[in-house]
Amino acid sequence: MQAALAKLLKQPWLILLLACAGSPAPEGVEVTGVIRFQDVEGGVYLLETEDGGRYQLLDLAREFREDGLAVRATIRIESDVMTTGQTGTPARVIHIERGSGR
């Protein structure tokens, strides 16, 4: 059994596969922060969080597209997405609501 396992671990494809298999992204991350608009590449909306995070929101609903708006949100980080704006970590909004001002 140990010999078979040792032989299997010497296979380069298996080592590569194991190295690429990260843990799945959490379904949702709860954050509090402020919506910011940046006029780059046609305009992007960011969520700047209280803990210093910066997320480029890929699907922000129109009613929340207000620079300086305080919000509470649940977002899903999209680590396999690249954007032209490159201003923050890409994220999709799962839930968002207006929050109290900072």
C-alpha cells in the first residue's frame, strides 16, 4: 500500500492537480462599507469596507449606484474573474441594504 502511494505521488500531473485544487470560496462574505464610483474604463462601482477591503462590484443594482452611500452587504468574491477597471477584488452582490453613515 505504501509503495503504491509513493509511486502515485511521484506522478507530476497529480502533484500539479493537488497544488491547483484550493479550498472553495465561501458562499458569502458579510461586509459593511461605502459605495464609491470611479470613472475608469467607463465607470466602476467599488465597495470600500470598514476593514480596508476594496471590492469591484460586478452587478450592483441601480438603486445602490450612489457615490458615498453607506451599505451592509453579503458578497461573493470572484477570484477567477479579471476586469478592465482593476480597481478592487471582483465580487458579486448576494444581498445589499442601505446602512447607517460612517
